[in-house]
Amino acid sequence: MPAMLQVNALHKRFGPRVIFDDAAVTLNSEQKIGCIGRNGAGKSTLCKILIGQDSADAGEVIRSGDLRLSYLEQHEPFTPTETVLEFLTRYTGEAPWRCGELAARFQITQEMLGQAVTMLSGGYHTRVKLTAMFLSDPNFLILDEPSNYLDLNTLILLEEFLQDFDGGFLIVSHDREFLKKTCDHTLEAENGQLTLYPGTVEEYLAFKQDQQAQAIRDNTTIEGKRKQLQRFVDRFGAKASKASQARSKMKQIEKLTPIDLAQAQSTVQIKIPVLPARHGTALRCTDLAIGYPEKLVAGGIRLDVDHGTRIAVLGDNGQGKTTFLRTIAGDLAPKGGAVRWGFHCEVAYYAQHVVAALDRAHNVFTHLERCAAPSVSRQELLTMAGCFLFKGHDVRKPISVLSGGECARLVLAGLLLMKRPILLLDEPTNHLDFETVEALGAALRQFHGTVFFISHDRTFVNLVATQIVEVKHGSVVHYSGSYAEYVYHLERQVHRALAAQRGGR
């Protein structure tokens, strides 16, 4: 397989923070690569260096002459007023008919083509960017967090596109299920280095764990041998008759060097403050209508939710999941009917774009201070910061220097310090690494309060949800089946739609 992109002796730092230190990797034409790593490890930075949006402090990136590279960005490349079709033709130079044809495959309707991109939901922003990416006839793709804000329907559709794609790609993602379905190689950014493994993310993590365990066993053996030799030297080193043997043993000790283990990484262990368990009805929606002054999104909503329930709010983008969450949070007034919370049901709300609204003038500690309930002690605050990997001097880090994932962790830490019995979480797993997603899921399973959450991360939903509410075609109702049945039904729908499109060409 010919090399498409080659990185040699890469060095990159932001102030005192080292991102890459003599890192190297070669990406070949047919490799389907999932890029993983802790928040702040340099995954997005690597993508920007590869496409030329950022530069390395030292080292080189060699691009093949045959490379036709297309990149899915995290930021929004739209102007404030341009329509979807105007953006696609401007960004790609393709004819309007071709833009519309491919947009339809991502379920962007003719009506949407004429709307301003900025008026669409975050999930549709990603669909538009995906359309632009595939329009350029690439042979290698770089996708930075493509699953963020995508509904499950579009995520399954993207998986199908990538499985059928003839070229290679590099995907940065924290969605294990997505990587498992699309990638056959794994690239990890860790401790300033890049490690490429010829296998899926599950296979790589198992291999890495085995290697680490073997290295620890080998080091234990080496240390035992060194101690045994050192005892001989200590005992007989001063004796002339044994001096020659002692020198020989010293040389053996020098040769017995322990294996250099990878720098130990702190473990994410999230502990939600313990609240007393409650019983009875937490939320009652009676003939609730939700929407905006000029638009009804859904009506006739009747829900009774008991304390301690963890509800996944599911549905396609644009159907009203966030509108529903904003309404029960009190952030948006109902258009009709009533939302009634139980006695003393205070709500903590994680909004979809709350990370972007962080006050950059604050640091980690001062932000958490502002969020924490009056009963939270300084030690409790520092413990919560540590749970989200803000330890030691990191608690004084300015918000302005944090990565997207670190900002998301900070917002979640602040939310939990509010000690509210009701958590409303809109896409809480976006920008979080594997370990933090799984730690958050495990913590929510132990939480005594009530949780409503929107997420398209299948691993997270499986871990957390006890019930499903589906927002679809102007209604919000309990879904009677399991989450596995819900996913299976959507996969069948996508496969049928793609088969119909292929049959029509």
C-alpha cells in the first residue's frame, strides 16, 4: 500500500505543554484508522498539521503526489447568511445539481438546501460538512469528531459510507461503537508519541493492556535478579578472593535495566455527591406543547416519570429533542399544557453548547467555585476537580488554554457540584475521551437522582438508560422496546433507504 501521509520527528508544544515529542507515523492509502487518546493529547492538532491548518515546531509532513485529501472540521466553515446550497457550491466548486444529489443521500431535503445553514441544528451542520467532504472526490479522508451532534440515523448512514469508501481515512472519535464498525487500524496519541496498531480499537486496547502487564512482570523479575546480585556484591565485594566475581556481578547488574514503562496516566473516577433517594413522581407533563413563537415542534405530550429513572431522549436531528429538554428545564416556555416537577426538584442543565459559553476570564478553580452549592467545602471541590483530572497546579489553569474535552469535563464537574437531584444532559459525551465517557456512565448508574439525557453514543446509552423517550413526528412518547431493538430498527431503515437509492441509479 502506498503511503499517503508520512510524519517524521514531529515536535509541537503550546507554551509549556508538550503535545508531540519526536513523534512519527505513516498513513497508507487503504488503511481505515481510528485515532484515539486522552483529551488534550493532540488528536485535533495532528489533524490540523496533516492538512496544513497548523504547523509543527519541528519535523516534517510528507504528502504523496497522488493524495486527494478531504477534511471534516470541528469548526463551522459557514458564513452567517449563506444557504446550504450556496455553501456547498462555494466550498466545493461543484454544480448545484451535483451538490443537491449528494446532499439528499445525507437526508438534506430540497427545502433545507434553500435555508441558511446557521438556522439548522448542530447535527445538520455536520451533515452539510460531510456532503462537502465527499463532493471533492477524495482518496483519503480526515474526520475530526464526526459523530458529535449526529443523530443515530445519520451516524449509521455515515458508517455505511465509510465501509463502502475505496480510499483510506483517519477518524478522531471517542465513540467506540462507531470506530469498531468503520476502522481496521488504531492510532493512539499518548505521552507525545503516536502509535499505529494493525487492528481495531478493542484489539489495540487489549494488546496494550497485555504488553503493560508483561512489562510489569518482566520488571519484577529483573528487579529480583538485581537484588540477588547486589547482595553478593555487598557481601563479598571487599574480599580479595571474591573481587573478580563481585566485579562480574556489578557488570551484570548494569546490564539488567528495567523496561521503560509508559508514563502512568491518571484514572478518571467520577463520584457524584450522594443525595437521599426519593420516591414517587419526579416529573409530570400534561398535554404539553413545545416549540417557539413561530413554530410548534410537538404537542399532546403526556409523561409521568418516577424519581430515580434515567431516560434517554432519542430521535432524529430536528425532531425536537433539545426543545423538549429546554422546556422541562424551564429554559423555554411551553406553548401549551403544563410541566410539573415534584417537591424540591431542583434541576441542573447541561446545554448542548454550554462549553462555548464558558467565561474565558476564569480558571478551573474559580469556575467550580461559582458553580458549587453553598454546602460544598473546598476539599470537596478539589476532590471533584481531581475526579475530572484537574489535579495540583491544573486547578489554576486558565479556561482559555483548555482543550475542547477539558472544557467539557470542567462543565460537567461544575454541574455535579451543584448537588441537584435532577440532571438534564444534552449531548454530555461530545468531546469526552473513552475513559471519561465510561466513568460518567458508571457514575450516573450509581446516582440516586433522576436523569434525562440526549446522546447518540450507543455504548453510553446502553450503560445508563433505564427507559427511552422518542421524539418523532410532533410527538414525545415512551418507546416500548429495548435500546437494542431501537438501534436494530434504525439500521434496517437506513439499509432499505440506501438499497432504494442504489436501485434508482
